[in-house]
Amino acid sequence: MCRKQKEKGPGGDAPGPAKLVQLRGELGCTSAEYVTGELWLKASLPGCPAHPEGGCGFHKHGSYARVEPPGIRIPRFYCPTAHKTFSVLPDFLCAHLSSTMAEVEQVVRHAQVHGVEATAARMQPQNWPYVGERWVRRRLYAVVACLVTLQGLYPERLAQCRPDDVSSYERVLGTTEVLPALRGLAEPSVLQKLIKPAGFRQGKVVHKPP
């Protein structure tokens, strides 16, 4: 999980509690390119998501660090009228999970073919078996829950896919990067209600794979 950050402005002064809302950042770059170019400094929003008519004092609000990948930061914007902070999350990053989408997808693909125990032993050998297996299950259950939800919302596009087989989404979506593509498929309002790692809603995963 991402570590909770104190709400601080660009100068480091805390303006008080603010609700954090995540927005999709469709940047078309890798995490390495993002860090090397310090692209969070160039991030912008056309206006306040809460007040598209303007006049609310919406402004850039610095950035915060993610645990992984090393050196990465997420740009923030603040609406003093709504008391909300908006962060722009690049498509290659998971929401509310300290990993890239590619890393999580790799874990899920391996677990769906070889099982949770074998995946934990391979990808979390230092934590295997108990902590490592929980680590795998959290990712597996979260991704499958996202797949099930999106398939129900977009049956005309995803009807031929199988949530217990991430690779079945490749042909339909035309990409090997399934999770970022699914985030792009979902409407903004859906992303706010969809759980991690593709969606932006916090909360426990209650769905388990069949």
C-alpha cells in the first residue's frame, strides 16, 4: 500500500486535511522515462474537476513521493473551495498499491497459471510461504475483482474475456499491457468507483477468484 502522506503545499506548509482524489494521467511513457524527465513537474490540468466554470482558486499543489519505483513523484492540484486535493496518476502506476501495473500483472499472470504458492516462492522468496502468499493473493484478488467489474460494465467489449485468465484480454484489447488498457477503457466516473489497482477507490477486496 502507498504510505499516507500529509497534505502539504509546494513550500511544505500543511493547509489542513483535504480529501485526495486521483485522476488518470495518460502520458504514454514508461516509469523510467517519467523519472528521468521529472515529468511530474510538467503535469497540468485544464481546470478544476470540481468547478469547471473556474473561480475556485484551483492551483498546483506540489507533489508526493511513491515508495516504488524509486524516485517517482505524483503531481497534485488543490481546490480550496472544495477542500480537495487532486493527484494525476500515470497509467503505468497502480492506485493504492506500491507497484507498477506491469509488475502486478506479471504476478497475476504467473499465479493464474502456476498457483499462489509457486508464485510466492518465486517472486517473494524472502517472505515465503505465509507473508509471500498473502502478498500474491492481495494482487490476484484485486485484479480479478477489477476484471469482473469491468466485464459487467462493458460486456459488448469484454464478453469474450475470462477474469481467471488475464492473457485472454490481450487479443480483445490489442495489447499485452492489459491493466493500463482497462484503465483507459473505463470512464472517469467508473474509475472513481473501481477498486485498486486499475481503479481509484480505496477499500478492501472482498471478491475471490473462482
